[in-house]
Amino acid sequence: MPAARASALRTSSVVYAGSAGHIRAVRADLRELLDGCPMADDMILSASELATNAALHSYSRRPGGTFTVRSEIRPGFYARIEVEDNGGPWTPASPGPERGHGLGIISALADAWGVEGGHDGRTVWARFNWPDL
């Protein structure tokens, strides 16, 4: 069995206060967990976009709100990131050069992504296939 496939499963689940000020902590926490992962930069950028959406556009931004970042790394197979927020109305991105590119970035970077849930709580996830090295 190749060394990459023999590595252990790594998972993480961290709850953050629902403000944009915690996005830096999301990136720092993931950087440590993703050490040695060939898709680390894409995953960190994706998590940053998803956490920013939760902090700015969901009910997580309300006083006492939170969002949860979960990750699962199966070396040699895939890595997955998800952000669960406190829900709220889903509104399409505003047109214009300064808004609405977060999910487009996720779509461009991830091998698969999706949205689950709705008004009472939403989880947006992205999956990255482990490249053959």
C-alpha cells in the first residue's frame, strides 16, 4: 500500500463565534490540520469563503450566533470541508465586481460541493479528490 494511503484519517470540528473577525482563526486552525495535504491551499481558501458567507450572510452574524467548521482528511482518497451556519434566508449574490464570487470560487476549486439545509440551519460543503502523486 502506498504511504499516502496508509496515513491515518484526520478530522476536526470547531465552533467559532459568528463574526468575520474569526475567519483568520479558521484559516490558522486548518493550516495545522492540513499539514502535508496537497490540496491544503484550495481547502483553506474554500473554508475561508464559506466561513465568511456564514459570518456575513446567515443568522450566525446575530448576537450569540456561531458557525461550525468541520473537516475530514482521508490521505490518498479525499479531503472535505464544511461550514454549518445558523440559517436564514438564502439570497442570490448581488451582481457586481465586489460581491457574489465565494461559491464560484468553491465551484472552481472543489471536485464536488453542495448545500444542505435551509432557513433553520445550512451546511455548505466541498470535497477535494486526493491527487495521484
